[in-house]
Amino acid sequence: MSETTFDYKQFLKTVNTQPGIYQMFDAKDKILYVGKAKNLKNRLSSYFRNSSPDAKGGLSIKTQALVAKIATIQVTMTESESAALILEQNLIKALKPPYNILLRDDKSYPYIFISDEDYPRISFHRGSRKRKGEYFGPYPSAGAVFQSLSFLQKTFRIRQCENSVFNNRSRPCLQYQINRCTAPCVNYISPEDYQADMQHAKMFLKGQSNELMQELADKMEQASEALDFEKAALLRDQISALRRIQSDHAMEAGSANVDVFAIYKRSTQHCIHVIFIRDGRILGSKSYFHDDKLDTNEQEFLFAFMAQFYLASGTRELPQDIIINQQVSDEDKQLFIDALSEKAHRKVSISSNVKSQRQKWLSLASAAAEQNLLQHLGTKASLLKRFEALQEVLRLEELPERLECFDISHSSGELTVASCVVFNQQGALKSDYRRFNIEGITGGDDYAAMEQALTRRYTRLQKGEGVHPDILVIDGGKGQLSKAKAVLAELGVQQVMLLGIAKGTTRKAGFETLVFTDGREKTLNGDSPALHLLQEIRDEAHRFAITGHKQRRDKKRKTSSLEGIPGVGAKRRRELLRHFGGLQAVEQATVTDLLKVPGISKKIAEDIYSALRNE
């Protein structure tokens, strides 16, 4: 066991046997780990057993590495172990200790929302549920919501337009023309008939498909008997659509609200697959991948993940039941049940021995966890092979660990944006991506844009605000590469290798040429793993630059030309628009005209006139 400078013997004398949480810090006072304990003294004592990892009860190699870094430990006592569990998860979320399991996907899950109106709107919703109406979900992803919304719109022809659009229509929109809406905006359908269609949509969302199809079949017969064949045909099509989607979801049954968790481990990598079931319908599923930093077993890892999943999130909905593919002790299970039930203000159950339909759900989740982890590890292995191939092509002594790539995007030279994307041996490192809004250059001068972006990026890195890459990839030929070389030389950056990737004469993927700073050029085979890695990072830089440029362009379009004029705040902008009736009239106004607006002095009028003419 590695020696620690921490005087744990003296520290343990001050710790009592109450429940609580503990925080471990290193010599630089940086958080290492947050844990909870039913008995603080016993739990903390277990970290300082002087035994080998092979001995019974010994610490793993990874836990020994953690203990060796400890400089101080802080403890906080709580009333109960369940209170300690909740506090632990809140601290993990806030502090993000490197040795804890961190759930990066912490945003709230989306719902389908149906408003409370004469002609209700059905729409996508994420966030707090305070609006008046009904919510259905949660769904595992936005894509799952939009898929359901598309089905409901095609089948029951209910509106999804914003109220601002709905309230100002004078004729039906395109959705009516393609039979995806009944045009309630222009009263082509009565509120009663529209509410009947909406009720059918709600029955589908609640999992009452069998009852819904029976009701539609009865109405179809009534319409046929009344010789209303058009309505009968519409009902027939709705029944057919419901039967198709029911066959696609043969696993769904009952009225259960359940989350199913299955964990699969390979080496230190874990995959936790979650299936979300609401009203007996599988709304979707999602896989989470984590690297275990403390060699914990699957049961402990799964419970730590679930604690982060539910307790550290203020918006996560708790189901009635949770099913897991691990056997856990009654004590651990009860602790978790108590914490979840306290948060939900109702009983939440956890089970692993399940039968019938629930066993099918659990088997499905377990199979998905195993398959997805093996695929994930295969992808990582493939990525490592690409890095190794690049090392061979570039004749590097060591395997490169970090690549950065820059690209430029603009519209006819306006609103230029430069992107910087980062890849390591695990793939895209999106937390290190950066965008730069380029100013003060001649429009369309990509060399000047690249110079400004590189200067801003590597000035920060030279100041210690980040990590230098092993290879800097430039999307371009000799000109762009020469500019990048000059910038790095000016800044004194010497540890970064420069590499250009230029499009070939055909400008097709697979015919790129690698350009080196000494003037050499090299063309790789189209099936080269090294080329595939460079293509991937170049394409990602291109995508990230275009996305940033579009966002900047859209922001400008939404910004009034009055904004940014000194002395013209929100109140004066409002008075100007009210007085002239719109921005176009303001732009055409003279200084004399502007002086007639309440609150506009002669100086401000002249500033407005000058700013709008320059614009």
C-alpha cells in the first residue's frame, strides 16, 4: 500500500460512529472523493488497512492510489444514512470529484404537453411542469418525443402550431393541405369534434391502445351504417396505423410506470442501459458508459449511478417501480428506497426477481447493455488503431494523445467564425471545443481569420490556460500551413507538430494530401486508418464552424439595428417603434422627425440618424 503523508491515526481518533458524509482532499486542497457512511469511523478506518490488495479485506490498487493522495478529510454528520445519501449526491453534482461516478447527462427529460384550451395544442416540453395542461412522459430523448408527435399528427390530425400562429390564421396552412391537421384555426372543425380527436391521442399516450381501437371500430361501423364513407375510411386508416405501431411495440403491456436498469462490466468499463416504461409502453431507452476508477463491484456501481441519476437531479421523475439486474442486500435496497420515497413523497419499490412481462423488459435491458458495451469498446479499439496508424505515417516516436483542428466559416466574408475541435484517444473531447468570432479583418480573408484564431487560442495556452496538442491539423494547403507556422513561431510554441490536410484535385474524400511544414506532401490510400482519423477531425471542425456561423448570423437577424446605439435603451426603442409604427420608418426618419419622439434629445436623435445611416 502506498504511503500517505496524511496522519490518519490521529484523524480517526476525532471521528465518531454517527452516519454522515466525508470529503477527501489532496495536498492542493482539490476534492478527490465524496462518500457516505452509516458509521463514519468504521467506514473511514477501512481506507487505512495496512494489508496487500490480495489479502482478505485488502484495498484494490486503485483505492490505494486514492488513499495515497489524501491530505485532509472533512466529515459532516447527518441524522440518518438516507440523509447522508442525499447530501452525498448533491455534493458530487456540485464538486465533481474525479474518483466518484459522475453523470454527465443531467438535463431534464422531455415530455409531450397538451394545453388546456378549446383547441388544445400538442407539443414538445422540457423543464418545469407549471403550465396548465397534461404532461406525458418522460421520454428518453427529444427524438423519441418528435417521433411520437409525428405519429399523433398524422393519425389524429391535431395541431402543433404555436398559439401566436394559430390565433392569426385567416386560411388553412400546409399541414391541412397534406392531411396532418383539421384546420381548427379557421373553424373547419368544431371544438367538440376536435376534443374527440384529442381524447383519442391521450388514450394512445396513456397506453390504452386496445380500448382506443375498439372505440374507433365502433365509430367506423356507425359511420358506414350512416353512409358516411369518408369518415369511415378515416377511422379505418387510424385503426390500421394503431395496429402497425402496436405490432412494432409487442413488448408493451399493462399500465406500469417502470424504469429498468441493467449493468454490464468488461474490465474497468461499465455500460448501464435504462429502459423507460410509462403506462405500460416502452417510451425508449438509453445507454450510459463509465470507467470505474475504484474497482467497485457491479452492485455498488449500479447503486452509485442510480443515486446520481435520481437524487442529484431536481427535475428527474421517479417511477413507481425500479427493476435492476443485480442482487443487492436488503439493507442497501431499503436505504435507497427510503431516500427515493422521501424525494417522491410516495412509495417507490426496487426489485430484481421479476416474472412475466417485467422479466422480458429486464432481459431486453441486459442484452442491450452487453451488446452496447462491446460495440463501445470496439469503437474505442478502432480509434486507437487510427492513432497508431497516424503515428506510423508521421513517424512519431510516441503515440499522439491530443489533436486539434481549426476551420473557418462565413457568408461572403461576413460574420466570420473560426472553430477549434479537439480529439484524444477516446474520440471527440467536446468540453475542450472552442469558437472564435473573428473581427477587424477584410471580409473573406481566411488567412487573416486563421491568424487571429490561432493567436487567440495559443496565447491562452502559453499562459497555462489549457493543454497543448501534440498535433495541430490545419484544413488547408501550404498557404494556411505557412500562416499557422508563423503564428506559432511568433508565440514561441515549439512542442506542437503542424500538419495540413488539403483537398485533392477532385476535391473528393479519400484523395486528400497531407502537407508538412518542410514542404513535403504525402497522399495516403483511401482506406488508410490514419486518413480516416484526419478526415473525421477535419469534418468535425467544419461542422462546428458552420454551426457557430449560423448561430451568429441568426442572432444578428433577430437583433434590432437600434440596439447598441449609445443612449437608446429598451424604453426609447419602444417609444421609437410606437411613434413610427416600425423599424423601417425609423430608419427613414430625419433628425427633425426623431426629435418629435418623447424622450429623444437632439444629440440622441443625431446619434440615431448617424448610426442607422452607417448601418
